[in-house]
Amino acid sequence: MKMHLICYFEVVQILLSQLPDFHNLQWLSIVAAIMSFSYSFIGLGLGFAKLIGNGYIKGSIAGISTSTTAEKTLSVSQAVGDIVFAYPFSIILIEIQDTLKSPPPENQTMKKASTIAVVVTTFLYLSCGGFGYAAFGDETPGNLLTGFESYGPRWLINFANACVVLHLVGGYQISNEQR
């Protein structure tokens, strides 16, 4: 099953790479951003709805329970690594800065854009993670959307997963084009 998905992803990549002047396609960045916001808000909304449906917070302030200090340290380290991995846009910031026109100076524009991007991304990730943990507690799935399969409307979860795929296709294609 997974091999089929990889083949589909590669077929889409091959088709997109055949578009003329691909590096000038601003619409792909816009579509990828819309998809990112879409699945983030769907995950946030479903987490909030499940939390209200539960009637109580399943998680604790101490986080996921572990039997040893070493397991807790490993879990925290893995969470920090996941957070760092979630900010991949830093790879293409230099390429974006090269396309900006003056005035204002490129470094001021990039500093403002980066600050806004980090604040919005951090808010969405922490909100989704917080509501997901509050809704599922220690049983929070690695992919938050999979936890709602038995709870939320199936069409909405499928739409959110499609948004994830479209976001990744756009982001992958743009990052490959920049290299």
C-alpha cells in the first residue's frame, strides 16, 4: 500500500517538473500555504471538539507518564527534535531573499516575514499539540488526524489528509526547484 502512495507522489512530482517557468509559479506557494492552514485549523478544531466532547482534560501538566527518568528524558528530547523538524522553511529563506527587490532592504523584509512565519507556525503547532494532548492524553497519536478517525466526520479527516499531501507536494517541489 505504501509503495503505491510513493509512486503516486513521484508521478505528481514528475508532472509538476514539466511545467514551464516553474520557479515563477507563485500560485504553488499560495496553494501550499492555504493547505497548511487548512489542515492545521481542522486538527485544531477537531481537538477542541473532542476536548469539549470528553468534558475533561485527559492529559496532565507533567506530560506523558513514563516509568523511568531515562524514558522521560528520551521523550522530551524526541519532542524537541520533532519541533525542530517542523520548521523546514529555513532551507529556502536565502533563495527567497535573493528574489526580493529593494527598497526596503531585503534583510528588513526577510526579518519581518520570518518573525511572522515563526509566530504563526508556533501558535498553530502548539495549539494543535496542546488540544490533541488534552483530548487524547497519553494515547495521543503521532499523527493527530489519525486519532479522530473514530470520532470526527470521515470526510473532514480525509480532506485534512489531502491538504497535508498537497502541502507536501508543493513544498517538496519548490525546495527541489530552488536547489
